Amino acid sequence: MDTRFEAGQLVRVSCPYSLAYGRIARVLKTEQCRVDVQFVDLPKVLSDSQRSDCYSTAFTSNDLTLVSGIPEAAFYLLVTVVERDSDRRYVHHCLAHGQGGQSQAEVANGVAKGWYGIGGRWDADEQVYRFTLHRFVLTEDWHEISLAEYVNLLCVLGDRTTNDTTNTSL
């Protein structure tokens, strides 16, 4: 009996009797009805060999559900954007992802620049993207998050990454 999963795919543990219920993992290998996975919410300080040796486990294919539509990226961010409109201040949180060669600051600032769907004009004096005289947007903060956090937050917060040059997804 073959599994319905392939190496590299993302899955969610869907067996309610498992202590790992709800966790996100990447499929390492499959054989018959056994699926070896590695959880993607592990600390980044672990080396790849430590992750594969100590933090991989096996499930049956019935215990897992495929997670699709997740962009493949070098890093994932939770971005805080501040929108100012005259005397009003609005704080928004969203997700973004970056590719190799991009800095986190570039990706986060790209979110602010494309906030209204069109690029704002950079105002170097105030360090903001200005859309009108009294309306501007700036990136207040961003934090790197794990792939598992990205997957779980994506249903609540949208991904506002701009100029995504890749169309590959996990």
C-alpha cells in the first residue's frame, strides 16, 4: 500500500490521539503506509544532522493531512505596518516571506511600499512611503517566525509579500 505523500511536502498531524496533534511537519520519506516526518517548528540553532537524528518520527498516512499553498522561502516574517492618515494611526499585522539574497528589511519595507497595491514614493526625511500629503505607511517592526507559525497564522493574517519572483509552493 502506497502513501499519498511525497518527500518535501508539508503535512499536519491530524490524529487526535497523538501528542503531536496539529503540528506541522515536512515529509522526509515514505514507505508502504509509513511516513517519516520532521517537525518544522524546531529551533534554528539545531544543525540539520541534529534535526534529522533527534526530531524525526513516523506516522501512518491516515494520521496526516496535506498542507498546500505555502510559498517556499528562505525565511518567513510577521510584519507590523503603521498606516497614518492625517491624525489617525492604524496598526496592521501581516505575513511576508523572503528568498535567498533578500534581507528581512527589504521584504518588510516592500510590504509597506505596496500597501495600497501601488508603490508609494519614498520620503527619506521621514523614512516612510508617502501616498498623499497626509497619508503614509511605514514598517514599524518585523520578526522572523518558523514555517509552522507561518502556516498557522496564514488563515488569520494574509501574506503581503510584494514582487514575489517565485511561483513555487510547498
